[in-house]
Amino acid sequence: MDTTESPRIRVPRSAVFLDRDGTLVVERDWILAPEALELERGVAHGLADLGRSPHALCVVTNQSAVARGLLRVEELEAIHLRLRRLCAEAHAPLVDVMCCPHHPDEGRGAFRRACACRKPGHGLYATAARLHGLDLAASWSIGDAARDAAAARAAGCRAVHVLTGKGRREEAAARSAHPGILVASDLAEAAETILSATPRT
């Protein structure tokens, strides 16, 4: 009898990609310390609903404060550790926090450069899919900016635009960047929208 163990096949999993500032957390000029990070309204409830779904949850965020010299990488990691803890407390653990620290024309050194990971590029989505076995075509994205909508469209994800953060003033641009994008008042309503379209298993 052949006792050779068959290799495990990793089946791609759907995800919900979450923008950070204005979507998950209250938008400020800059968040430079963990204690300055505060969840947006409706987020804890929305996260709890998403945490019960089959979707992996992944944050995708532009953080050019690093390129501009306002934050060191390790300081940004401390801020994102608090974000992970807040999400876990809402029963919605994150599989990853994917961050672009670059800026194409501000700052200096290695972080000042054009890159594929800065939204509206979809490099963060592609990297997350590769690292975590995610199926982008079966995934969703939630954001409050036109660049979030454009990145989601480029990645092949369905998208929801929320009206928190800069969402109201960016709504028209988001609709243009991702025709057919859905609009929700906040993350809680966005979660309801996604879950209503998610087949029950």
C-alpha cells in the first residue's frame, strides 16, 4: 500500500480588504502614536459581523508619513499592533496589515519613489493574495476614497465606498473610478452589504 502523504492543496480564500484612515479609524492629519488611533463610528459592530464571515480580513493602507520622515517603520508597526488588538477585541482578527510607506515625490531616501503598492495601484492586494492564498476575484474592498475604489477595480475586487472619513466628498470620484461600486454610510452597513451577497456555507 502506498503510504506517501498527498501534498496539501491550498484553496484560495476570499477576503475583505479594508482601508485604514477614514474607513476603520478616525481620520486625522497624521496618526503618529498608537494612542491617537481611534475606531470610526460603526466599525466595531461591522468588524464583528465580518469576523463571523468566511472572508479573511486584511488592511491595505498608504502611509507616506514614513517617506516624509514623520514616522519610523517600527513606530508605524506599533500603531498597527494597536489596530490589530482593536480588531481582535471586536472578534475580527486581521490576517495582515499591508502598508505602502512610499511617496513618489516627497520625502527622501529609499522611501521616496514611485511604486506599485501605493493606492490607486493594486500592489498591496496582489502581495496579500500571494502571501495568504486569497482569491481576488471573489474578494471585496471597503474604502472612503477614490483611490481605494481604483485599486479595488485594478485588483478585480468588488467594492463598497463608505461615507465616513473623506467618503462624502469622494463619492462621485469613487463611482467614476469603479463603475457599479456600492455605497454605504459606514463600515457596519458595508459589512451588511457584503454579507448579504456572501453565500451561506
